[in-house]
Amino acid sequence: RTAFVANVSHELRTPLTVINGFLETMSDTPSLPAEQSHHFIGLMQKEGTRMQNLLADLLTLSRLESGKSPERSPIDLSGLARTLAEDGEALSTGRHEISINVQPGVWINGVYNDLYNGLSNLVFNAVRYTPAGGKINISLKEMPSENRFMLPPVYFAVEDNGPGIAAEHLPHLTERFYRVDKGRSRQSGGTGLGLAITKHAVAEHRSALQIHSEVGKGSEFGA
Ligand code: ADP
């Protein structure tokens, strides 16, 4: 708990320092050119959004960790996978080649928002960490099942040909605030809580996050 509080304080300190610094400059310099104040306001807004995202992720994670899951309902997982691909496209703004390989008509019983949060992190990470020009594939398939009275197992995966992650980091990726590329994570608005949320969200759906990655080749995150 002590480490967690220290981490959260550290995460909040940077945006607050930026915001307070600009506010001080602006109040000390009443004649600041409009162009410059606009620029400062934009930077402050970015830091404000960062804190908002952090709080939203903290609340999501705390609820998931409490094990109290909301009521389940039937979810069109194929539709969700297509929505995730569209959201990935929107974030990429044409910088990546995103392909999708989704088996139609796959349904599961679950909690839509948790699944969306958990799986979208995988898509958004692929977009955020893969350099422009890279390839991303989003796939969903039903696995053969021996028990015909139960819903067949399904596998959702996001593959990218980005930088990949060195083996020593892999066991730590789902720890809260663990980052391999700190600069890139912050610059692209990462809270460092994404994969911790994904781990809990897929566990809530009786699955486990699988990570395969090789430096220089790319990564595959699936559940
Ligand atoms: P963040 O908010 O920092 O992205 P996450 O928990 O989502 O936090 O991810 C943890 C770390 O794992 C990231 O900081 C990044 O270094 C690494 N990572 C996640 N996905 C990828 C990926 N597809 N390619 C390369 N590195 C990744």
C-alpha cells in the first residue's frame, strides 16, 4: 500500500507541477502575448486530461480488484472486436496498417464495459508503441470445444510488428505503473495501469492474458 500511494503521488506530481508552473507564469506576466497563453492553456489541458485518465483507471482497477463484478449479459464479441478495430483506426489516424480477422457471430456472457476497457488497452498500446508505417492485426476466433453443452472458448489477439519487449520485462508488464518505455508511455498519455486493468478484466471472464514478444520483431497480446 505504501508503494502504491508513493506511485500515485508521483504520477500526480508531474502534471500538477506543470499546471502550477504555467499558472504562476501567467499570473506574474499579465501582458503575456495571446499566442503564448493559448499554448500554455493547451499544455495545461493535456495535463488535466492526464490526471482525469489516471483517476478513471484507478477507479476501474479498484473495482476490478474488489472482485465485485456487475451483472453479466450476452455480448456480441465479434461486434466488440470490430468496434475496437475502428477505435484503433481513429487513434492511429492512418499511421498504421490495421487489419482485422474476426470470426462473425461469437458471443460470450460478460461485462461489456470491463471487456471494452481491458481489450481496448491492447489495441491502443499496439497503436501507441508501434512506429508509423507499422502493421497491426486484430483477430478473434472460436476454438474447438469438446463439451457441446458449453460455449466454446474464444481467443482475441492483437499483433503488431513494433519494437517488441525484452524478455526480462514480460513478467512485470501487468504490474501497476510498470513501464518499459517511460518516455513514450507518458508522451502518448499512458497511465501505466492499462495492462493491470486488462489482466483483471480478462480474469473476470475466466481467461488469462498471454504475452509473446520479441525485440525487433513485435508483440502479440491475447486472451
Ligand atoms: P502504459 O499506460 O504505460 O501504456 P500499460 O500497462 O498499458 O501502461 O503497458 C505497460 C508497458 O508495456 C508500456 O509502458 C510499454 O512500455 C509496454 N507495452 C505495452 N504494449 C506494448 C506493445 N504493443 N509494444 C511495445 N511495448 C508495449
